[in-house]
Amino acid sequence: MTLHIGYEYICKKCGYKFIPYKEKSLCPHCGFPADENFDFIPRAIKSIKFNIKEVGSIHPGVWLVGSFADEILEHIFEILDSYDKTYPKPNFDEFAELVLEQRIPEHEKFLREHIFEILKEIVKELEKEGLYSIKGK
Ligand SMILES: [Zn+2]
């Protein structure tokens, strides 16, 4: 079993999907303000904690993508997990950017930055709880 996040938000101006994860989020593609916000970070943390407890790693192994939020979460699992397994530790930001470049096509470049922002929030929370650590920031 895994904890999924069934959510997507579509920008009212440009039609691209993103996660308005904080108050007054702006569309990462066109800058148009979102008219709602969604508690993605705490939900993602909950899902990650669940995986650590059940599977022993951040990536649950099998992850069926059922929504846009699940898709974002999969990129995040992948980055956190592969960084965790890389020795010696490279610079986390550079590592994350490289993985995102490989996973997200050039025409959706704005999504790379969007996911990177969300990723940093999640890492901050996980570090606070002693569940993750990045070196060489
Ligand atoms: Zn937009």
C-alpha cells in the first residue's frame, strides 16, 4: 500500500497544471495567481514517512500515478531516494537539477523549477524531523 495524493490544479490563464502549495501561489508558467491553495507539503511528508516505515525507503518501489500530484511526488521520491544512495554525496541542488533535467522535457522547463521549489520545502521538513540529510548545500 502507498499513500497517494489525488490533486491537480489548472491555471485559469494558461491551462498548465501546477501545485499551489502555499498561499497566493503564482503559476510557474505564466505568473497568474492561483485562486486556491493545497496542503501538498504535509501530505507529501506523510506519504514519505509511510514509505520509510513500510518499505524502508522513500521511493515505495511500485507507485501507480493516479493524478498530477502523484506525478510530482514520484519525481520527488526519485530524487530523494537516488541522492540517498549516491556516494560520495554531490551537491544536492546540482544533483536535483540534473535529475529533473533528465525527467522533465525542455518545453516544460518551468515545471523543473516548480518541483525543485517544492522539493526544497520537503527536504527542510524531513531534515527538521531527522529523517533526511543533505550535505554540501
Ligand atoms: Zn499559468
